[in-house]
Amino acid sequence: MKPSKYSVIKKVAIGRDSRVHDQVNLYGCKIGKNTKIDSYVYIEEGVTIGDNCKIRPFVFIPTGVVIENDVFIAPNVTFTNDKHPRAHGEWTLLNTRVKKHASIGAGSTINPGVQIGENALIGAGSVVTKNIPDNAIALGVPARVVGSRPAPSEPNGHSPSRRVRPSQ
């Protein structure tokens, strides 16, 4: 991994074949193998990102977030880690987990202390305020489950190594 000269990388473990573009700030986090982090991403201390993930531009990931393998995070997604933030005084860190094969749509906000299930799909612009189950499709403000998608092992299921063409 060769970071850009315009990125800030401090005490970070970066897996083999991962790519970090310019204008990225990484502080005390762990990035898995073959993960792509686009420009203008900010990742704080203690964050873990798995293998084969793709994180698009303008994503903020604070302390307390764990992202498992094969996760896609679209542009402008914001994770939070405290329900009652303030400039000074005590705060309560709430951990958030995004399980493997999940996808989070552009402009979504992920509130603290939630879990996004395996293979779940969060629609663009959604605000996730509670746990989302495995294989669920959730969207809206607040995000609500509106359907499901096939598990990776089911026919027509999501597979990170298989490209699916849209029907014509």
C-alpha cells in the first residue's frame, strides 16, 4: 500500500493490496486486505475495517465502529458514536457494527449503538436509528425494513465475486 503524500496516516495497520487515496485522514485504525478507501475519508482511532471493503469519498467513521469484510459504503455516509454529543464534558461511546456483505447507500447517517446485519442494504439518504436484521432492505428517515434480499448462499444472492447484469 502506498499512501498519497496528501494523506495523514498515524499508527495505522493497513492490509496488503489495500489502496488509500489522497486527502484521507487515518488515526490509529486497522484496515484489512484489498480494501479501497477513496479521497476525503476520515477514520478515527480504534476503528476496524475488514477485508475487501470499498469506502467511497466523504465518509466519516468515528471511534467505536467495526466494519466487517466485503462491505460497501457509498459517498457521504456519516457514522456517529454518541447519542448526546457536546463540546465539553463527559460523553458515552456507543459501539456500532456493520456485518459482512452489507451495503450502505449515499448520504446515510448511522446513529450510534446499532448493528447493520449481514448482507443488509441501507437505501440512500436513510437514517439508521435501530438494528437492521440480516438480509434486510431498509430505507427512510428513520430507516424501516421494507423488504429482504437473498442471502449470499441462495440462488440469485449477492456474491462479491460475481457481477450481475441488470435485466433489459
